Amino acid sequence: QVQLVESGGGLVQAGGSLRLSCAASGRTFSTYAMGWFRQAPGKEREVVAAISWSSIATYYADSVKGRFTISRDNAKNTMYLQVNSLKPEDTAVYYCAAAGSIAVLRSSPGGVNYWGKGTLVTVSS
């Protein structure tokens, strides 16, 4: 069993930055691929970024490439998302997720093993 708790969201002006964190409980955190999803009002949840258990492989949605950076620290059971150059369209609830592989996070969110409850990011123009 893995419990995920996000933090770091908030209100920021366009062009600003935030660092989102996802703290995981449980001994098996390091065996899961991890990802960040977001859901804006009236829209479907979408994957933003994902990282393999070893950090060797990463994935980014086209909309955030060059602006967001995903990382993890298995010793601290924590995953991060550095979000820079924020735009109003980045406003959403950001969720962290754990799954067996990046492929699942990218293409089969129904196969995600664990979800956090989300942290709200609001970008003002």
C-alpha cells in the first residue's frame, strides 16, 4: 500500500514558478514509476510528466516541455515537479500517481495503482 500526499500548490502570477512535492508512504515507493497529472475545470485529467523508478527515463507532455521538470528522491520517498514560466492555462489541480511503468502513466491512467488527492495551482494573468 502506498499513500501519496501532494503539496506546494498555490496562487502565482504568469511567468512565475512553483515546486510541487509528492510525499509517499510505504516501503515500495522506489519500485513504482511516478507521474504528475492535472485536471482543469471542465476538462479531463491529463498526464503532465512521468519518471521511471530509477529516474533514467522521463516523459513530458508537449504543453510543458522545457518548462516543467520532474524528479524523484527514492531515499526520501518523494517526487517533485518544478514548474517554471507558468501560464494561466496551467491552472489546474495537480495529482501525483504511482504505476507499474511510464507506459501506464502515459497511455493507460486506468491502470494507475495509487493517486494522491491533489494540490491546486492557480496562475493569474
